[in-house]
Amino acid sequence: MSTIVISEHEFTALRDLIRERFGIYYDDTKQFLLQSRLQTRLLKCRVADFAGYHRFLTASPDREAEWSELASVLSNNETYFFRERAQLEVLVTDVLEESLRAGTPLRVWSSASSTGEEPYTIAMMLHQTHRVTASSVHLRATDLSPRALERAATGFYRELSFRATPPEMVQKYFRPFEGGFFVNDEIKHMVEFSRLNLMDEHAVATMGTFDAILCRNVLIYFEKSTQKRVVEAFAKVLRPGGFLFLGHAESIMRVTDCYEPVVTPKAIYYRRK
């Protein structure tokens, strides 16, 4: 297929449409990146150019199905087990301890769970404490990408996902199969996966109340106004004093006053005021 070049006008129109729908923002330096990511979608939708694709996304009877496909195309699913582990250790010590003292089930939401490595890691680490049961912990995992969620639901992973995983955890919680590993059913059943767009504030509001929310390495793709919208929606479903974990390169200090930072030698995270 020959390359179809996106004009500045087409780029701006599509960029703004995607930002409105998903929150993902492509600045002016990302014009070629967006062009390359959308090439195959033009072919699938049988449109001749990017203006036609914009019309497809806004007016076609099949536009919702295409938005679903586009969510997977635009999502960055780079992740692995035990990523940024220090934060997760806070989760399975401090957050769990507060839940146990309160005598309530621990509720944790992995809000951008990608292919599932993050929530499964949390499940393994909690299981390792021997302090939780199936009824005392609720792990919700959501993502924008249907394809990522399909992979997560299978629980099958190859070598690259294990680059930070202690060998004893692989031996204990996975079973080998044809060049990869399946997560054990005991861990798999601890996590409930579903699709959710973080820009859908109504959907976020209906998730329930959580002790901790993880949204790691997502805000870097949003403008500040979108960051504010998302983290303030999180604040509404976090219990008072609840924990918010972001990626190491992310900060909301100048975005909202709903949280206060907690800085430790190993990890930085936020508490809802």
C-alpha cells in the first residue's frame, strides 16, 4: 500500500477528534506518527484520504466499531510484570494494612491495565502476603483497548513480560506452555477485567469506591486540562485518604489540589485529601 500523506488541516481535525474522544493528545511534532498509525485504518474503512477517514469517524453507521478498533491502534501497551515495583510494595503493605485495620475488603483499580501484567502482579504480591482471601480483596482492571483486554483475559505471556519478574514468582504463579506461560487460575480469578474510557466520567463514577487507584504512565499522553479532569474524577471514587499511584515521570502537583504527595526513599505517590 502506498503511503497516504496527511495534510496539516487533516492532522489537526483528527488530532482534535481523538483528543475529545480518548484524551490522547498528538502535538504538532507527532503528525507523522499519527499518519503512520492510521494508514491501515484508511484501507480497512475503504476511504481514499484522511479527510474521508474523519468523515467515517463522525458520520458512518459503523463509526462506533471503528472507534473501538482505533482505541487499540492508538494505545501504547508497553508493560511487564513487577514494573516500578517499589510503588506496588507500598500497595501491599500500607494500603493493605489500612484496609485490614478498617475490617473492609481491599478495593484496588488498575485503570490502564493494558495486557494485564500490572493487575496480575498486584494479585500475586497480595497473595504472597497470606493476609487476603478471595472475599477480602477486589481487583478491578480496565483499559481502553479491546485487543489488550483480550490478551489479558487469556493470561498468556511470553518472555518479554517477565524481564523484571523474580524467578521464584514465575515458578509459583505460572505454568509453562508452548514458549510462554499461563498465569495460574488462582491469580487469574482475583482480577476482573472490563473496558473503560477514562474520559467517560459517568463510567468512572459507577466503578464504586476504591482504596487505591493506579494510573501509571498514562497522563503523559494527556494535556494538563485532561489530566485534571481524569485525576479529579478519580478523587470522587477514592475513599478519603485513598492512594493514587502514577508513573515515575508523572506529576499532578500543578494540576489539582485534590491530593497531597507522599515522598518516600523508594516511591512517590499521592493521597486524596
